[in-house]
Amino acid sequence: MIPPVLYLNKEDCCACGACLNICPKQAISMEEDELGFLYPQINKSLCIGCGACKRVCAFQNTDVENEPIKCFAAISRNAEQSKCSASGGVFAALATKIIKEGGIVFGAAFDEGWNLRHTSVDCIDQLKVLQGSKYVQSNTLNTFSEVEDELNKGRMVLYSGTPCQIAGLFGYLGRDYNNLLTIDIVCHGVPNNRMLKEYIYLLEKKFRGKLSAFTFRDKAIGWGINGSAVINGKKIKLWQSASSYIYYFTKASIYRENCYKCKYAGKHRPADLTIGDFWGIEKQHPEYLDKNNWNFPVGISLLIGNTIKGIQYINDISDYIDLKESTFHSVSVGNAQLQQPCKRDTRDEIVQFYKEYGFEALDNRFKKKIGIRKYSSILKAFLPNKVKILLKQFI
């Protein structure tokens, strides 16, 4: 039996995992390529040539017709949830409601080896592992089939992920369910887990210890893209302009191939709801900051309702989330990925260098080239919040 060809070019595969989950013979596995990016591989001795894997590929076969129905600025009414989230805590608030009603929530969490994996929680105390931005691709594993099992039991399910993962879930399920709520994030693009683990190794080597905590967005530093790591009990700040990994992420230099032609990077979103940071709110809605006493340094989310089901959930969460109406134009001005895919720019050069020499050499290259610019995010962090807001309003 000749196995089907899952993709002709690497840009045609997003590694959502739908093909892996649908295979009746478990003949498909996700394997790393020479750069560390995951791609599905077929075991020829197990494949029966049924073609199910090709049929469920939403990235290649399905166009999304959803358009934004309503857009909002939003903050969780639970201050602790906002504190632990990347922006306004909207995901945690929605997840809390689902769990309180007996449902289960799927999202991305790191395991003990700093591998990002999709997993499920059904206890509010466990939600923290799913919160926060994670600038690396999550392996969805067998969660699509686990979702189907829960849905068929009649249980309410919330599934969050990148837009291509949500589209992959629908491709696998073959239909929507009334007891399924989906959330996609405003995704810039995804590096791979090997790169991240090599970066973590460099941190452990530099600070001579074992990493016990890691975050890409540390709100103790302020609402922005500055992270932190804890090594030997000591907290180390990872400034955006001084961290090679975060820098190359924000410059779109280390994403997988398909990110640069992502058909979900626009207003046509596959999930019921879209969430992200409301970058630029100080320009689009200064009145919300002045009159509503919203805590700008803690972060403010954007929330987009893409389906009638999504809007119904938004209408039912006033006890959990403080909402202020906005427009798609306003939420997308500061979020380029709501308008178009990221640009390749230096991607080929940076990734080729990584392929030849590894991340440690790439880190050294970064340090030589960045020069005094590495201090830029540090200086910005120490500006008073009122000054930051004023500067953003006029720059």
C-alpha cells in the first residue's frame, strides 16, 4: 500500500496534529526535521492508505469564512488571574466559568523537561499552567481525540490554541458541537521546542544552575515583552532587546515555514473567540484608561467574537470579565497578525546559521550585532507608566 503524501512543501504543513489523531492504525507520528520543527511522518508498514489523514487537513483544504461580529477591550474581574496572564486575563476568566459548570479546558503547558504540550485541566487551581504567552509551538499530541471523547459524553469543552490548531481540531472533528467553545490567540508565528531548550541550556550554563521557572512575559517588569527565569532560586530578567530568543521571536526570524503564509493571519478566524494583547489601546481608547481606572501596567486584552456561539458566551460572562466595546480596526492597528502574516525578512539567514552552528553560536552572533541596543527595553521598563502612555499616544 502506497502511503498518501501529506504535504509537498514544508510551508503546506502547520503540524496541528489532525492527521495523527485521525489515523485508524496509529501510523502517523510527529518527528523533528533538521531544524527541530515537527512534521508528520507515516509508518509505511502500518498505513492502509485510507486517506483520512489527507481529508482532515484544514490548513490545505479548508477556508475560514468567519468574520468578526463584535470586538472588545477586556480585563478579568479577578485581579490575581490578570496578574498571572500575559495581558488582561480573559482566557482564565472564560476557563473559570467553563470549569465551574463542570467542563474541561485544553491548552498549552510546559512539562518538567520544558517541552510545550497541550493538556487538559478541570480544576481552577490548575489553570495557572495554561496561562501566559508561550513563544514556541505546542505539540497537540492526542488531545483532538480526547476532546471528541469528552464532547460525546456531553461534557462542556474549551479548547484554546493557535488558529491553525483550532482549524485542525475542526478538521479532525468534521463538525461543530454545541458543547465546544474554541479560542484562538493572535499568533505571531511559532519557533520550535528544540530552539527554546537550547536557549534554556545557555541560561543554565551562564548562571551555573538548574532552571525552575520560566516566563516570556513577566508583569513584574511591566506589560510588555520582557520575560524572566528562575535559576538556583534567583530571578533573572530576560529583556526583550537583550535576550537572543525573545529578540529573534519578535523579529519573526525563527518561525516554522507555514507561518509566513498563514491564511488565518487576518479577520477570518477559525475559533469562536480570538484573544490577545490590546496593543495600542492608549491611542485607540484613551477614555477607557482615564475613566474606568483600568490598570494599564497589568495589561489589557482584546476579545473578538467570530461566531454566534462566541457572542453568546461573551454576553454571559459579565460576572467574570469587564468589557468595553471596540472595533476590528482598533484592535488590529497594534496587531499586525490580525491583518497579514509575518514577513520572512532575515528568517532564512538566521535559520540557516542555526542549522549550521546551533543556538549557542546564534546567541553569540546576536550579542555581537545588538551592541548598545540591548539596553533599549531596559530603559523603557524604568519609565513611569504615565510617561509610557503619553509617549505611546504621541509617537
